[in-house]
Amino acid sequence: MEIILKKFFDEKLFKDWDFIEKKNDLLIFQSYQWNFNWCKLNKIEENIRILIIYDKENPIFIFPLFVDRIFSFKVIRWIGYDLSDYNGPIVGDYLKADQINLQEIWGKVFDILKSESDLIFLDKMIDEENYLCNPFLKYMKCQNYDITYGINFSNWEETKKEKNKSFQKIRWSKRKLSNLEKLTFFENIQDVKKEELVMKIINWKNKTIKNKKKIAFKLYNENFYKKFINNKNIFFSGLKLGNDYISLSLNIELKKHILYLMPAYEQDNKILKYSPGKILMLELIQFYHDIGKNYFDFGNGKEFYKNEWSNNKRPLFCYIKNFNILGSLLMYLYKFKRYINLWKLKIF
């Protein structure tokens, strides 16, 4: 086994990453382009710390990491930690990855990284084989720190009965909107350029963030998302009133799962009072239930509607380890915050 530390993107890294991507159906969050463009957007090229583990010249693992600066602390994190709904190492040969002594290898990785930062914090890892293989969760000491919401379609009809009053409100909203103009649902929009749909979603998103311009630019930047709109797993859904879209969502198809990545809706108060976002979401859920999908994933985030409509919760895991005294202090602060969050979520 050989471990190489990369501090920049180069042709060799691209070839190794591409070698794994062509062999496996990776999440878009683990793709080379997603990670490369996130680093470029956030201008952190000097902080890149990508680790590649080789077996006989073939890459087995790629850990896409960077050094984040929090005040005077230096923290190793996943590249794309804020935009990516789920994180994890890029795994090449699953069989070999599961057979190697990951703990021994990680010990060597740990020695490489300890001179680079105070703390390592790897979050948003999910134990879900439909998404990505992650032996890291199996062999390393990771902890449950959060949850993600979704809908298990096998229980969807029961959920609808439980939410009967909410559905009545949605039906009322649909009737009111239909009285204004024709209301049409599109599960996969084909008649509009995808660039235009991204622009509209981003504009709506930025209006909801109001004065947080810096955050809006970082999280909802059309130039970033435009680079991925032709990915075979990405599609757009929408709700149109007359000739205009009043709600849109950017989604990802993951085998038998649908990831509801980025929904947005018209901010006009005359439309907003009829909950166009909820109407689109429920139309989309019902459509994919009817054609035999297994799961509708609301993705990362604590928006109220996710808890309100979900019938399933899945744990998210993180790995946290300090390298020095400063890291110990930061880890203590993190754990204190975690317990407060868990108490709010009533997980423990």
C-alpha cells in the first residue's frame, strides 16, 4: 500500500479519480468535477489536502480533504462539506477496500495530517449502500451526530392518511391556483434550457436569504450548478401556472431513490400564500411512488417541512479527532454544541 498527499489538482489526480468514476456509479458529490469546481469557487486551492491510497498502482481510496480555518484553528474537512448532502471517501475496488487494514492505513494518514491542522472533522457520512460504499464507517470510530429526513414509499399511503388535513389544504390551494390559470405539473422539464431553470432557482433562493449575501453567493451560485446540469442523474421538476413556473426543484436520481436537492418557489405574495413549493413536492412524491421508486430523500438540512412530511429518519455520522491541545478545545466546543442540537432533535 502507498499513500500520497496531493496539495493541488493535477493530471495524475484527475486520471486516478476518473479511473474510479468509470468503474463505479458515484454520487455527484464524490465526482472530480464537483470537488474541483467547489475548490475553485471558494478559492481554497492552497489548502487542498487530498489523500490517495494505492494498491499495486491502482487507487483504492481517495479522501478529498482541505484545511479549513476557523478563527485561529485549522480543521481538516471534506471538500464541499457545505454544498454536498452526503460525504465520504471515493472508493475504487469495493472488495479490496473492505479487505485492507483500514485502521492501519488511517494511522499513517493521521500522521501525515497532524502537522497540517489541529482537528479533523469529517461529517455528513451516511450508511446507505444505494449511495456510496463507505468502509470508513465500518472500521473507524464514528459517531451518530445528526439525522436526515425522507419518505419510505412502502409506507406512503399510510402517511397520506395521517396527513389528511394537510392534504385537504393542499387540494384547496391547487383549486385556488387553478381558478387563476391552468396549473400544470412537470416531473421532468424538457422544454426549457437547463441554464434558465438554474438561474430562476438561484434567484428565488437568494431572495429568501435576504441580507446574507456572502452565504448566498457561496451556497447558491448559478455558475457552480451550471457545470453539472447535463449530468445524467440530474433532472428538473416544476409547477407552472399559465405560462410561468411558480415552483421548481433540482433533483438527483440515485438508482431507486430520488434526492430532492434544491427546491425553490416564486416569492410573489399572491402566489406564495398557496404554498407552490409544497404542491410541487407532493406531486413529485406521488409520481415517483406510483412508478415504483423506493425512497424520496429530503437531503441535508433541518427545514420544517422535512420533519413535517417525512416518515423515515436516517442517522448521519461523523469522525472527529484532535491532533493537539487547540484541537482538544475545539472538539470540546463542538461536542457541547452537538449535545444541544441532539437535545433539540430529541435524539438522546
